[in-house]
Amino acid sequence: MTTVNDLSRTERTVRVGRRDIFVTEAGSGPAVVLLHGGGAGATGASNYARNIDALAQHFRVIVPDMPGYGRSTKEIDQEDPFGDLAAAVGGLLDELDIEKGHLVGNSYGGAAALRLAMDRPDKVDRLILMGPGGIGTTRALPTKGLNALLDYYRGEGPSREKLASFIRDYLVFDGAAVPDELIELRYQASIQPEVVANPPLRRPSGRSALRTLWRMDLTRDPRLAQVRAKTLVVWGQDDKVNRPSGARLLAATLPTCDVYLAADTGHWVQWERAELFNELATAYLS
């Protein structure tokens, strides 16, 4: 079923393999898929609230809730999460009859986009990656911000206070700029019973934990150096979740990679520096 809201966006659910993917769309033109991060309570429309309308002036903007989040099916293969997410995004493009699209990914979504460029290069035109996950993650201890993210459902479980602390202390440069309404929206999404019972982003555990960690470090995959999609990496210099040094690592590995480091910016570049990001993305994808 397709619905239309008052901002000329359409919303619908698309069946992709074993899962339902909830999708928001706006605009027309070349397809640009916006993939959100993996923070608790994240959704596509909320993560890209400051970008969808601006980009829709030039492109067909497709914003899914990733599997495990929002109104999509709460199921992810925890032994190969990035591969599973990439398969879901590729399948979504197939179902929407999109031969090839631009992919824009923040954090978790950036890792999914990069993995799709390795798994199905025919589906990917250009890439924009903002503080992507999976870049050198097995080469150093996790950051405090990543630990806070992975611990959200552990211990005493989720709480509004834990989520507010993660967002304001680690996700952005200026925590005071994050409104209470956004935190409440994310908190309510984070405590859906299905999500609490099966968190989509968690620390690998069990016998396969080492193998999972290895798979989630995309820099260990020799195919990374063979990615032909032209790539723009945008990273906040004050990112406390994924280290900005990952930008240099990608620039040294990807065949065609431009890097933009944003000053006084944390992990959520597209939200904190929306005007800058929208201009960069429009120019690069045009």
C-alpha cells in the first residue's frame, strides 16, 4: 500500500525476499538511496530529516528503514550483518526496477553501501559515505562512542537517559543542538518489543564472534581495493563513534576516492552540517 503525506513524499512497504522494507520516497530523476546509521531508534526519514527535501529537488530520493529498524522487518543475519544489509538494499533496488543507483550511507548504512559495491558492483553508481562503519574496526579498540552504542541494550537495558547520553555526548559535536523531541522519537522506536528482544546492532558473541568481527571489518576484504564506484567520503573531524582516520584509510585503498573533513562536526554530518552536506551531495551526484 502506498500513502502520500503533506510534503509530497510517498510511503510504502516493499517485499524483499523474506522481509518487508518500509520506504519513503520523494522527487524524481536519478535514484539516490539514503541508508541510515545503526543507532538505537534510528529510521531512514528521521536520520535524513534535513536532507530529503533538498536532494529531492534534483533526484529520486529513496529512504528505506534498514532491516531491524523502524517499520521494516526486525530480522538481520548477525553472523554477517553488513552482507545481509547489502543483500536487502540490492534486493530493494531490484524490486523497484532500478538498474543502478547512487548510494549515500551514514555509519552502519555506509558499511552496507560499501559492501553492496563489493558484492554487486553493477547496482552502484556513485557512493557518498559519512563516517562509515567497518573501516579498520579490528585494528584498534572500539571508541567510547561505539561502546556506548553497542551497550545500549545491555545491562539494565534501554532507557531515555542512555539514549540522550549517546546522542548528545557522542553522536554530535554540539549536544545542546539536539532537541528533546528527537530523542523522544528515537527512544520510543528503540523500545519496540521486537527490537528489545532482538537488537539489530550488538556485540558479536558465541563461537562465530571472531569470524563475524572479521567480516565486519571491510578493510580486510581484498575486494575493497577493486571498488570502481567513484566515492566521496565525508567525515566529521570530531567523530567519537568511528575514527576520522578511516577517511585516510579509504582514500589510500579505494581507486577513486575524494575526502571532505568537516570541522566542529561529529558522527552525524548530514544532520549537523545539513546545508554543507546537501550542497556537497548534490554537486557530487550531479
